[in-house]
Amino acid sequence: MNTLFDKIWDKHVVQVVEDGPTQLYIDRLYCHEVTSPQAFDGMRARGLKCFRPDHIYCMPDHNTPTHDQDKPIEDPVSAKQVSTLAQNAKDFGLTHYGMMDKSNGIIHVVGPEKGLSLPGMTIVCGDSHTSTHGAMGAVAFGIGTSEVEMVMASQCILQQKPKSMRININGKLQAGVTAKDVALYLMAQLTTSGATGYFVEYSGDVVKNLTMEGRLTLCNLSIEMGARGGFVAPDEVTFEYLKDKEFAPKGDEWDKAVAYWKTLKSGDDAVFDKELTFDAKDIEPRITYGTNPGMGIGITEAIPQTAQEAKSPEQGFQKALNYMGFKAGEKLLGKKIDYVFLGACTNGRIEDFRAFASIVKGRKKSDSVVAWLVPGSWAVDRQIREEGLDKVLEAVGFEIRQPGCSACLAMNDDKVPAGKYAVSTSNRNFEGRQGPGSRTILCSPLVAAAAAVTGVITDPRTLL
């Protein structure tokens, strides 16, 4: 019996090149402003139109400022990137959700919330975190700019078929442990290259009990284990989430779609190239101490004593600790921090804001902390206000910024200064990722909230 990955992949195969790649049909292409300009230029140079313009959606997110979006962008590079995407979308007749459009936001947040990402689809974008959309039960992966052009021109892509892996997480998560902690735990176990060459199907009790937002976070981080992508088989949680979404099927079409989506699962006798099983009881709230997302520990644990214990090369381990200003064997609880960032395509959804608010409510933002709370989309922003979370957050000293990728990466104004510590719900902690010389500690929204009110790294379970 085929795996779910095989089922979706095989259904989209146009042809297989002998001793070469597969020509794969793509259902949805997302374009943002950073990786698409050269693809559009290539199309123009060859005098081509987009083959299926109605399957392509564009929006700026990386370069957008998270304040004063109604005014011209001050940074000339960002302004050019954003205006170029708008012009390209217009020239090629593509749907474009520009800044201040009620549908704008981070592309990997907007796709699922509008019902543009659906079970059984193949979805690509010139962005590594495209794996996020796998939470819908889709085969979604990041591609390069030349491949973006290929999809624009033909709605197909040439790809080698990845191997398949299933990761089961069984049992029940403890209080204060989130999908982000699960993902950070998996990265520490597998390292950042442990799933290279694989497409991962997440399964088990924990995954079945995750909300859609939790699944989106888990799938978002697949790429950080080296995987080509990650996904969750669609189920009642998926259908409930998608029902009545703007682009989801309606009426009889909905019933037909759900009937098909229910067939999208791996058979009981499905054989994976690799299968791993983990226990939920081994996972506590987590933080990173190094300069890749796999260099992480449970929040009560100490930094590994040796590179071997950290599953890192000796030189890389020492270099990371030196950059971060940490020592082998020390604990990070109580460590002073400077910035807190809630947001990104990893943790910029409504559930993440609810979690953050649940910790800070009735407390006060630490005076020593600069906090950036950035919704993943205008839809999330609207929900925050409808639920009154904005009032809760503002009452204790936080402000909500405008949607965008923000401090996930140093491509806009939200940069962490050199040497400063940022506790961040984003996906990467590479050297300089949040600004030249910045030091990033990755965590869940609960850990971020605890740090924001105490000014130090704090176990959120003590504040729940």
C-alpha cells in the first residue's frame, strides 16, 4: 500500500524522465517579493505569459515594515522589492494582495487561512518555509527562483522524488508544552540534517490532537531538520478549519471534496523508507542555546558539556557558544534578555497570540525588554481585536504591530542590535539572522511571554 506522500505525488506526475527527474504538476504557486523578480524578468525575456495565472497568488511580506504601512516605505531596497512585485503581478494578470490589503500578511499564514491551500494539493513558493502548508494534508515545498519561472511558464516543475519518513509522537503533551516545543525537540534529536532527502509525515496521538495552528507550526519547521517538507494527513480538524473559508469548495463541491480528502491517508500496510517514534512525556518547554535550530535544550536542562553530547561538530559547537556568549554545562534559566519577538510564519497565528496573552494577562511587561508582537496577517489582527486580546496586551504594556515577516529575518526595519539577546518565536537562529551580531533564542509563544514579563529566561509553567 502506498504512503500518503506517494498518493499525492503520483497523482501529480505528468511524466518521468528516464534516469532523470519527474515532471510534477503544481496546483498552487505563491510568490513574494524577494525570490520572484528574476523569474518574472526571465518570463519577459522569453516573451512568455503565465500558463495558469489563476493558480498563482502574490503578496509582499519579507520587506514590509510593521508600522506606518499606509505611508511610503522608507528603505529604498524594500520599497523597490514591494513595488516591483505589484507591477509584475499587474503585468502578468496575477492576484496580488498588496500592503494594507485586508488579505495581506505572511504568505504562509494567508494561504491556509483563506482556504487557498487544500488537502491533496502540490504547493510551491520560492521560500523554504513553504513546508508550512503541509499541515493541510498537501505536498508543499520551497523552490528556487529558476523553478518559480518554470512553474509560471508551465505549471509544472522538474523534481527528484524524495524518500518518505514517518515520525510518530505518542502520548499526551504536558501543560505548557506546545507544537513549537515538539518541533524543537525533534530537531535536537534528529539534528538539522537528520531528515535530509525525506518528506516527513507526522503522526501519532500528539499530532492528531494538535489544532490546525499547531500543525502549521510543526510542518513549518520540517525544513529545519533538513527535510524537503512535512505534512499531516487531513482529518476532521482539517475539515473543520477549512469549512467556509473563502476559497474552500462550497455546497455539493464541499461534500465531494471532503469525501476525496478522507481517502488521503497512508494505508495500514504502508512502508516508509524510515520510521521514528517519540514519547510526549520526554518533551518540556524548549529553548535554543546555539546558532542552528537543532542546538536546543529543555528549559530546565543545562547546555551540553561536549560537542558529542550536542550532536554537533567540535568546531561548530564552540563557535556557536562563543557567538552566543554561553558556556558548556550552564543553565539558561534566569539569563537576562533584551528583545522578545512574537510572530513569523512559525508562530504568528491567533492561537499564538492567545497563548502569549494567557501568560502576560494581569502582569506587566518588563521595563528592560523591547517587545515586538506581529500578527501573521490582517485577518489575525482582526481576530485579535474581535477577541479583545489587544486590550489585554495593551493594558500590560505591549503594542501590536502591523503584519509582516518582521524580526524573523533582517530584511526590514525590525532588526535586533548587535550583542543583544532576542527570545523569538521565529524559525531560525543563525548568526545575524535577526540583525548583524544579534543573538537569537528560539522558543514557543509561552516561553516568549514569560521572558517578556520577567526580563529573563523563565519556565512558563511557573506562570501558568
